[in-house]
Amino acid sequence: MSNIVIIPSAGSGSRFNSPIPKQYVKVLEKELIVYTIEVFQNSNEIDEIIIPADKNYFNLLYELKEKYNFNKISKIVEGGIERQDSVYNGLKSKEFKDEDLILVHDAARPLLSSKLLHFSLNEAYKFDSIVVAIKARDTLISGSEFVEKYEDRSQIYYAQTPQIFRHKILINSFEIAEKQNFKATDESMLVKNAGYKVKVVVGEFINFKITENNDLNILEKLLTSRNF
């Protein structure tokens, strides 16, 4: 059994207001995706990394692989239009064992701690399907211009990554979604749609996703201090 990470990296980052996708923007002289890959490269629990990406960035990824000695990167494959397509391409890029654990992690989520990674893997060994998420802390309002109602935050989580699944469960979920023409925003939604239970693992606020330009300022300060 192996632990294999898929890092979908074909997104354009339309909300980021940058000429290049956010995962390739430099932060303190290193591309954002480098910090993300380092988490898994440096973990003794990870065997392999697969990166579905836009073909225009293949050369850059190969350069980064060489520069930082990312020897766990086994494949750089063509991504798809949506995240779902990219991850599916990664799953179809090689032969896996049914019991392999497949971790899917956002390219722009660079501060995953080794502690959370370790705990998430242990939970996945036991429950087969897990999603890292943080519990909502603020009052939740639904509506457009005006308040329509307030949601029960005790039952609300914000999904993060990694999301980890046995290969046989994840590939079956993708195949079912393909037959149904079902589109999901993440893998846990696909797995739940296929009828499997997904265990929630409590995440960390530091494991945030770079979404807007202002997030880079926060990231730079955190990387500079490294006191987290």
C-alpha cells in the first residue's frame, strides 16, 4: 500500500488578478506551489506526488522538480478544465492498488502542518474516506442584499485539504459521477454522492488557501516568522 498525493494545479486563479496562475506566483523568491510540494516531499509518510497541470507550465514544473530535488514527483500530467477533471486525469495516469491512499491537496494551500498530515493519514487508515475541515465560528447568514435567515453554525464546517480516500473508493466515485454527469466542488462531495461515508477530521486555521492577493501578505509574514 502506498500514500500518493495528487496536487491539481491547472486552475487559472481568476479571482487572484494576476497574469499567471496563483500557484506559480513567487513568494519570498519561491513559487507558491514549491511550499506546498515541500510538505509532502519532506514527509516520510508520502511515497509519491502526481501533479495535473496546464501544459504551458510543464516546463516550469520540471525545472522546479530538478531545482529542489523533488524526487517524489512521479508524474506531471495534463490537467482539465475543472478541478474534478484534473484529479480524474491524475487517477487515470497510472495503475494503483485498491488499498492505496490517495490524498488530494490544493496547490495554493502551502501551510499544511506535518502534525495534521500525520493525523489525517491515521484517520484515513481507519475510516477509508476523510475530509479535513474547520468548524464555523462566526454567525452564518444566508440571503443576498438582505438577511433571509441564520444558519446553525454548530453543524457547519469549512472544507480544507487534504482529502484522503482509498483508491477503490475514489475511482469508483469518479466513475459514478461521470455516468451521472455530476459535478462537484471537491472530492468529498463526489465520494458522498457515490454513497460512501466521509469522516470529518478537524483542521487548522493556518492551513488556509491562498485565494486573493491580500492572502500573500499574510503568507509572507508567516513564512518569515516560521513560529507556527
